[in-house]
Amino acid sequence: STMFLVGLSGGIASGKSTVVAVLRELGCAVIDADVIARQVVQPHSKAHQQILQHFGTEILLENGEINREALGNLIFSQPEKRRLLNSITHPEILKEMLKQILKYFVLGYRYVILDIPLLFETRGLTRFMKYTVLVYCDPPTQLARLMKRNGLGTAEAEARISSQLPLDEKRKWATHVIDNSGDWESTRRQVLRLHTRLEDSLDFLWARLAVGTAVVGLGGLVFLLLRHFIS
């Protein structure tokens, strides 16, 4: 038995943050790709310097951090610039995610949840996941929640939703679906059932890790981890 990865995603206003909060409350290991994406572009980082080199200082805030909204507007209608930005940030994000996965592997977690907003859009990362989880809600509920949360009109909210892959399309790719169309208690019960299912799927790792660490050392653990996730 070995640790496995679970990919978690959703759509705008589908309630993914609500599900993540319950998972963290249950003690699950959750790696937030959005948080890492912000960390790797902090001032003086390698990615920060490369972004300034290609996009200029006009995208900076007064404190030197990157203005994500300005950068987003810049790449929204220019696919080539979006690809350039991804080529700068994605390797750094993946390196940090791997470091955190290794940490949880050594600590003996049964599984790690990777919270990746565009998991189903990119498709590339799904091959590393044993399971994929979609936080779903029906289209009318999604629209109403987004309008209320962001103070948007119908047309503007619909435009934002249509810029993403529809939740009904993502649903076809997910191995598990959390339907967040109802109330909080209903969502919580579904998360608890999912957690139980994932916890019961493998034996615990402490004994195997203790032996493995003593025999092969940290370098060997890194090699085994990389081999497992890449194969």
C-alpha cells in the first residue's frame, strides 16, 4: 500500500472553499495550488523576476507585488502571453507542490488532496490522481450565488461562468462528486462519506515508512516518491 493523490476542483461560486474547510477540519492534508501560485511570484522570487522581464513594471502594486487583476486582464485575450506566463509559473508551482507532497508522505498520511481550480481544464495533472473530486452545484444556484457574492448583474455573472468549463462537463471526468446545491449540512454529510471512503481504501503507512526511511534514507524516499507519481 502507498499514499495516493486526490484532485479537488469546482467552478466559480460552486462552494469548493466550503468543502475544503470541512476536509481541513477532519485533519486532511490539503495543498492549495492557488496559495502556492501566489507564493511563487512574491518579490525577489525567480518567477517574479521573469514576469517583470516579460510583462514590465506596469503590472506591479506599490508594495512591489504583482497585481494579479492587471496581469489577468493582460493575458485574458492574448493566448500567447497566457502560455508565456504559464511556462514561467507552472514549473515553480509544481516544484513547491512536490515538496509539500513529500512532507505529507514522510508524515505518513494516507492521501493528499490537491486543491487545483483548473484541474479539469488542464487535464494534464489528472493522470497523477487516483481519484478526482468535483464540487458541483446546479447552474441556477451557481448563478444566484455568484451574483449575490460579487454583487454582479445577470449578464456579468453569466459571462464569468461561461469563461470556465461548465460544471456539467467537469462532472463527466470526476470519480466523485460533492453536490453543493443544497444546504451546508447536506454538503458536510457528503464530505464525511467521501473522507471515510478514502480513509478505508488503504492500510496505514507508519510501519512501512519507518522501515523505508531507515533502509534507504531521505534520498531514497525522494526517488521512490518521484517514481510513484511519474509512473
